[in-house]
Amino acid sequence: MIPPVLWELASQFLVLSFLSIGGANAVIPEIHLRVVDTEHWMTDADFAQLFALSQAAPGPNVLIVSLVGWKVAGIVGGVVAMLAMSGPSSILTYGVAHAWERFRDAPWRIAIQRALAPVTVGLILASGYVLTRTADHSWAAYIITGVTLVLTLRTTVHPLWLLAVAAVLGAFGLV
Amino acid sequence: MIAAMSDSAASDSVARLSLSALFFGFLKVGLSGFGGVMPFARRMIVEQRRWLTEAEFLDVLSLSQFLPGPNIVNVSVIIGRRFQGVAGSIAATGGLMLMPLVIVLALATIYGQVAQIDAVRNALNAMSAAASGLILSTALKLARPIGSVAWQIGVCAAVFVAIALLRAPLLWVLIVICPVSFAIAWRIRG
């Protein structure tokens, strides 16, 4: 008696697990594509708000996945989405960890690392772009994104402060 | 030779790492950062508890980044496996994810109750603008090492255009771009 939506949720994230080269932050556009555009599980604004929540909670950045699951199917959905996202990749990682240690200095291994580095950067840049387009609907919002970007690059200010200041500005209707 | 030496150095400490040490070590890591915990994992594993040397950790990290899946989850799988096999991987990953999952789902439940209030919605919309800035800065920090290599900039730009501007499905982008990128890296290796 498992609700069909849980199967649907699990199957989406089982696929994403294998595609998430570069980690959870690299697949934000693909998650957005699937849950907003394809499945119509939530709106753009919902997605952006869940991402903000995931940044405000302690833990790995993959938490966005459990929030998407929660939005779709409650707490069970959150747990199912997280297991589906982490399970297949973990089994793969477990399987190849030993071989990787053996081929420490193999030329193909070094070439793979050099090949994937720019792919990962491109994916995460795309995540930032897609999130900005999804989240920012006013000049004030773009200014917050820009100021956050500059402060995180130029200073050691804790990201939580930036989220908190933004929240206060937003709560007073200034954004 | 160096690999063999570091293997034996690591295996000296293997016997002393129990399942509960793995579980609670990663539990602490899971709670230490916001929007990502990798720097805290490195500090705990290399500096505080000395489970791995810096070089060993970098090795684990590079494998975790190259394989699909959340990077920090892959790190916990590899380190758990190294010390205690399957049970170690489950203990480490379980420790890592347990509390963050509980906390974020609790937050989500509260959010579900108050999401209709205008001030809350406005606050979260503004937070998501800041969160976008955070992820852009993550990308730019990662981009620094590739900033001077022309072909890597080209690959990075191609991925960005395909995913962000054309909104192409990730699977197809990876199928097309990864082999091209590997072919270039292979030709100019060494």
C-alpha cells in the first residue's frame, strides 16, 4: 500500500543519484527541471524557498533533496528521497573505492580528474544561475544575491549571518 | 612505495576505530556546518582524530568528487569501509545524515505551518536570494584552479550554456561533454 507518488519520487532520485557528478549542488538545475517543469510537484517559489531552508539547516548540502521529498510526500517522502539520492551512488562508491586506491598514479585517473573538474564548476555555476533566476524577482533580490556573493568571496563572514540579514529585510517587506 | 607505506600507517590505526567511533565522529561532522560540511570533515578526520593523513584524505576526497553522489556521503562511505567494511560505511553515513535529516524535516514541518504568513514568505524569498549568492560563490571558488587553462574554461562554459541557458537534460549533457573533456585531458596529459 505504498502511495504511487513515493515510487515516483524514489525513481526520480534514484536516477539523479547516478547523474550527480560534482555532488548535490551540481544537480540543482536538473532537480528543478524534474520537480517543477516535468512533475509539477511545486512552483518556482516553493523550490527557491526550500533551497533557502536547506541552507539554513546544519548538515550537508544534499538536504535540499529531503526537503523536495517532504514537499511532495511529507516526512516519509523526505526520508525516501534522501535514501534514493544517496543509495545507488554509495553502493557504487563502495565498490570502486578499492580499485581507485590501487590506481593512485595511473595516467587515466589523473586525466579523468582533469576532465571532470571544469564539468563540475560549470554545473555548479549553472545551479547558481538557475537559482538566481528562480528566486530573484526584484532589484532588491538581485542586490541581495550580489552582496552575498561579494561578501562570501571577499570576507570570512559566516553565511548564516547573510541568510539572517536577508530574512529580516524580507520579513519587513523590503525585498 | 609511498603508497605502500601510507597504507601500512593507516592500517596501524584501523584496529582502534570502532563502529561507534565512526558513527559519532560523523554525527559531529553532520552538525558542524551549514550548506555543506566538507571543511569540518577534513578538520575532524585529519587534524583532530588523525584517522587519515592529509594526503590520504585528499585521495578520498578526489574519488568522492569524481564519483556521482553527494560528496560528503561518498567520503563517509569510503572511510567507513576502510575501517569496518559494510558496517563501517553504514555507521559513518548514518551518523552523518541522522541529525541533519531530523532537524531539516522538523524545520520543514514548522515551515509548513507558517508558510502562508506574508512576513514568513517574504523572509524566505529574501533568504533564497542570499542562498543563490552563496552557491554562486561556491562555484567561483571552485573555478579558481581552472581559471588559466583555456580548454577547461571552454568545457566549463559549454556545460554552463547547455544546463543554465538551454536547460538541456543533465544526462545528455554529461554523455556528450564528459568524453570530449576526457579526450582533451588525455591528449595533453603529462
